[in-house]
Amino acid sequence: MVVLGVAGIFLVAVQESVIHGLRVVDVTDEREEVQEELAFSFERLTRELAQAITFTTADATQVVFTVDLNEDDSAETVDYSLSNGQLVRTESGTSVSVVKNAQSVSFAYTDLDGNSLSTPVASGSMDDIRVVTVSVTADLEDETITVPTAVFVRNLFYAGS
């Protein structure tokens, strides 16, 4: 009887260890998924921003610009903004969530001389944008991940030099 009791306690302890291990794996998988989603989204965002032709909106939480995505000499309009806890990319009226569980997004703009431009950037100063700094914070169950990056706007960077 004592052996059965000790074996029962041992099995409960093993079961709890297995359950805890599975929870850790789930959280790790979720964290990796969010990090991969952020990395993929940032690669696309930085590539598109680097090739921007003009900016039409340059705000702290939204950036709208034109870019020739398919190299057909026709510029498409791309919009990145935070909507309902998601970083959303809109192109030609079609919106797609690129980062789910986004807690915040911020855009900052710098001119050729390294001066910060106040947001929203005035329409007369849009051509002065040379660097866009982006920061996205994504929310996990028990932690947040913040990913910052700075993008040199190639098409505009050399236009003013």
C-alpha cells in the first residue's frame, strides 16, 4: 500500500513536470513565431521604405509612401499603420495584417543633416525625409518584444546630396 502511495506521488510529480515542459515549449514556439513574423515584416517594410519615391503621410504611428514595387515604372501607394492591435500594410486598397499582437508602432523621421523632423511631417518637408526609424512592440502572453530599425531612404537620400 505504501509502495502504491509513493508510486502515485511520483507519477503525479512526473506528470506535472511533463505538463510544465509542454507549456514552456508552447511559449517558446509562440515567441519564435512572433519573432519570425516581426523579422519577415521588417524585411519587407525596410525594403519598401528604402525604395520610397515620395511620402504622402509621415506621422508617428503611420507612414504612407509611393514605391515602384514591381519595377513597371508605375508607383504603388503603400500604407503602414497600427489598427486593432495589428501592424497593417495597405497597398492599393487591400489591407493585410503583417504583425499580430502589435502593442505599438512608431515612426520617426530624420533629414539629410541628421535633424529630427517633428511629426506629423509637414507636407512641405516630406522631401526632406532621408531616414525613417521604425519601432514595433509585439505582445506575448507574459512578455513584450520590441524591434527597432532605421532605414535609409535610398531614392531620396541621394536626391538631396
